[in-house]
Amino acid sequence: MKQCFFTITENRPLTETVMEMKLAGDTSAITVPGQFVNIRLEGRFLRRPISVCCAEEGLLTLIYKIVGGGTRQMAEMHPGARLDLLSGLGNGFDLSYAGDAPLLLGGGVGAPPMYWLAKELTAQGVPVRAVLGFNTKSEVFYEEELKKLGAEVTVTTVDGSYGVKGFVTDGLPERYSYFFACGPEPMLKAVWKHTNTSGQLSFEERMGCGFGACMGCSCKTITGYKRICKDGPVLRKEEILWKTPV
């Protein structure tokens, strides 16, 4: 974990409610896809955890959805503004399990971490398939960005207005060697149930501190309670115990 200031270089809408923010600063603590940052906002008591879409030397890309006062405040910020970030949080994805045909599954704002993951895998010469799930056509983003990396992309929409009608699990291919998933808990439960290989799931959870001190985001696993912010947000499929029946 590292605390440092970043400067906004771009903050633009991707859809009516989803924004892409690019920041310049020290990205050395962010080492693997699936990690997140915790952003301090003026006048807000708790920091805002945002998953990392991509991190390169000196450049950080975040994608966030406007869901409340904090993210609305972020959406109204302009290039040149500075943000206090805790960076390099969480354990991220372990790419060594990917195999020869990994499948990347992203639902809504769970899609951004799949971009950096796809970028890393394709750079290693591993062919990637991705399924991105949204409610409707107007909410779709980053399909073309993933395709530009060389990924084969399927988009699903709940209302059938674009791509495959249904949920992420309705776009599963017949064969894949391993899966990586990020999205809301109902989606992750469905992925856990319907996938036929091992995999890793990245959880979206409300966090107090973001680095394991407050225990506010604990979840039960086969080896005891784990903190989503510190021991996660990525957990292995085999260790997850759902709070309610799947």
C-alpha cells in the first residue's frame, strides 16, 4: 500500500452514468490486475474504493459509476485537480492459473479490471475470450477496447437490446481453461454455479478502511473469515461460502 497524490489528466463519460478517469502519478504500488485504489474526497469521511482498469508507468486509469454523492463529486472534477490515493490495495488476480484458453467475465463496472487482465494475458501470447454483461445497450462500454487488444468479446444485455439476450452466464462458451470474474454478488453467484472449471472471483464490497484494519468487509470462507479489502478482493472459487444458498 502506498499513499500519494495523483493529478487528473482526463475525466470523461463513457455512458450516462459511467465515467473514465485518467490520472498521472506514482503507480509503482499497483502491480497486478484486480487491485484497487481508495480515494479521499474533500468533505467525505470514508474514502471511495475504485478498481483499477489499467496501470502503466505514471498513468492510472479508473472507471467508476455515478451512484451517490461521492462519485458525483468525482464526476464533476476537471483535469488538473489532485486526488489523495491509497494505491496498490488488494491481492489481485493470479495469472499463473489461466491455462491456454482463459475466460474473462465482467458485469457492469466489474468489466474494467478485465481490460488490464486481458492486456497482460495477450502480451504473454495467451488467447483471451471475454463476456461482458450489461442491462441494456446504452450501458455497454469497453467492448471495442478489449477487441483492440485481440480479445474475442461477447456482450450480453438483460433486455436483449444488444448482443446476447440474458446474463453473463448466457454468454459462456463451450470450452475454456479457467475463468476470472468481477461484478455484483448475484452475478458472481451465478458464475460460481454455472462454470465448469476452477476460477477466481473479484468481489465488490463496501469498505471502511480499505486495508484490513476495521474488519467491516469480512466474509466467510472454508478457511475462516477473510477481509475483502486485504485478503481479497479476489478469492478462489473453491474457497467461497455463500451467505445464502446458490
